[in-house]
Amino acid sequence: MSTVALKDVTKVFPDGTVAVDNISLDVNDGEFMVLLGPSGCGKSTVLRMVAGLEQPSRGAILLDNELANDLPPRDRRIAMVFQDFALYPHMTVGDNIAFPLRLSGMEQEQRTERVADVANALGIGDVLGRKPSQLSGGQRQRVAMGRAIIRRPGLFLMDEPLSNLDSGLRAELRAEISALVRELGVSTIYVTHDQAEALTMADRVAIMRKGVLQDVGTPTQVYGRPATLYVAAFLGSPRMNLLESSVYVHLDRYVALHLGDQALYLPWDDIRSRAVAHYHGERIVVGMRAEALTPVAPDTPGAVLQGRIRYLEHHGHESLAFVDIGATAIVVDEMGTPVADGESDRGRRSGRLGKVMQRFAGRAGVLPADADTIGGQSGVLTELGRHRRRPAELAVRLAPYPAVSAGHPMAISVRLDALHFFDERGNRIDVGWR
């Protein structure tokens, strides 16, 4: 078993590409850590640096509290499992699994016994005499796992090992891998772009964007309280609804969150109101997941938004209604760069909100006459430019094949305790941490 620590690690390739930017991350003994992010975010580069296949440009990599920057891969007690299986095609399954033991000089009888134990545990004991070309994709991945396990390493490194398999087999194997690794008690770093794999398998998830670590926590933490706007947009299906909101504070009463022509009112006794109140007169991003929204009767009291269904998606077990409430959506692309529908890079605002969200169109409204100013800007807000607005299409879960269609009006009750708030830099507005 092993611990891993990355201390301010940076990797810059010869062409100047910054693949990993000042990452610090700890993997505990026996922990299943998943590195999650889109292609090109640097997660495989982190894995290769831990394995010793790449040298960090700056920073320190510690294995079991020992500096390992210059330690050769063969001396790191690491086993890797790759996306493409990397099996020897001319060897049988048994020979592939036994190969690391043969290199170490283990006696044939011991090798045979160890191979049989590992193969039976992985459910491939009946194919030991076959060649890799005679196996299914799932069987080949089990062979690759067996070859890694049989070394009894201190650390597993897995680089998208299931991405070449069909969805049904991926679901089966991720359960098997997760159970097997925990049974062995081996520390594991697992790289994937699939959030279902990450949230299902991980003890903790580290989410990356463009070489920068965005958030680290248990699956419940990163999903329930994302640290940044990017993490909020990246996790969840359907994605979190992210809306532009203007904040107006009414002292000792409530904080009004204006979403277009409608508003939600955060009670003053809600502990989050004090944090949001610091943005009086400014624009923030309000996030709400589909599970926080419930269709209700139009005259229902409380936190209710009115809208009209733009379109429906049917998924068999449920339907999703996308409801136009007259608000403006914040769009974050796969690589984390906020974009506006139809907007060019040249048109992006260089001001505070422009760094993390699309530019908003039109002129901001005048503060209500009864809104008390708390460290904010009063009067008319500055004009942010005129660009095409993207209407917010609020994703709402419905029963399968509901008796509504596009164009129908819909009232939506909002759970105020499930709202998420982000500032102009894309950081979570919160009181305390996790």
C-alpha cells in the first residue's frame, strides 16, 4: 500500500504547452482517487508523472513520503492499466498475466498458482489458454487487470481503462474494479472523463480543467457543493441550470434574486443571505439542479417561477421539460470557457463577469427605491454591451410522457435551500466550507 502526494506540480512541454499547472493533491493509503475532466485537461499527464513516465517541470512527487521525482518507474511499485489493454498478442492469457512474475524470476510452480488465483477472482480462469485476439473486450480488460494485480503493487494507476467498451460492459466492469481494488486495499488513481464512473467508483474525486485543479472531495461533496462554476456545469445530468441574477438586499427582510422579470426571495434568517448580501447591486450566477424544481399549480404560494415549455425530452423512465422563464442562461463550455450564443472571443467583456460567464445583453435596471445599499453600487448599473441573449431553458424532471407539450405554461416551485451561488470569478459564494 502507498500514499501519493503532489506538491505544487507543474508540467510544461517543450512547445510551451502548460499541461499541468501548480497542482497539489494527496492520495491516502488505500484510497480510490478519480481524476475527472474533459480530454486535454491534463489528468493523464498527472498519471504519467506519478508513474515516472514524465518528469515534472516544477514541484515534488512523493511516494510514501519519499521524494520520487528521479525514481525510475521500475522502482515505484506501481502497476498501470491502459485504455488499449496493452497485451502481448503472441502470448496466451496465462502468459500475459504471469509476465511480470517471470521477469522477477519467480518459479514456474508459484507463477501457475498465483495466475490461477488471480484469473479465478476476475472470472477468466477458463480462458487462460487463449490468445488475446480470441477474447471479448471485457475479457481483455480483465486480463490487463490481472497482469497489474498479480504484481501486488503498492499503487494502481488506471488511464481510462473502460473507455473502449460498450456502456453495458462499462457498468459491469466498473463495479467489479471498484470492489476488487477495495478488497485488495491498494491505493488507486483512476483517470476518466465519464462522470458516472467518477461518482460511482471514487472515494474522492479531483476535477481538472486546463491543467488546473478545480475541486477535490467525495462524490457527494463535489456534486452537492461544487467549488466553482465549472464544476457545477460539468457534473450532473441534466446539467445544473445556471442563471444570471441581480442581487438586491432588503435589510432584515430578504435578499431578492432577480431572474429577468421574476425574482426569488432568500429569507434574511437563511445563513447564506449574509454572504449573498455582499453582492448587493451586482450580478451573480444562481445555480439550481433539476431535482430542486417541482411543477406546481400556478397559484401555489412560495418560491415559484412561471414559464412556458419550449420543448420536451423523453427518456423512458422520465421526461425533461425545458422551460423558458424569461431569464438569461450562463453557458460554460466543455473546457470551462464561458461562451455566449453567437458571441466571438473578441466580443467578450474584459470586466469582472466577462472572465467566467457570457456577456449579458442590454442595460441593467435601476435599483428598487426601497433596496438598502450594502457596500454595493447604487443607481444605474454600468452598461455591459449589446449581444444576443440566450434564454434560460430550465430543465425540470417530469413523469414519463406527461400530458403537456411545447408551448404549455408551467409553474415551478424552487427549493431555496438547494440553490447554489457563484461570484463573478466563478467561485462558490458560501459560508464556510463543506
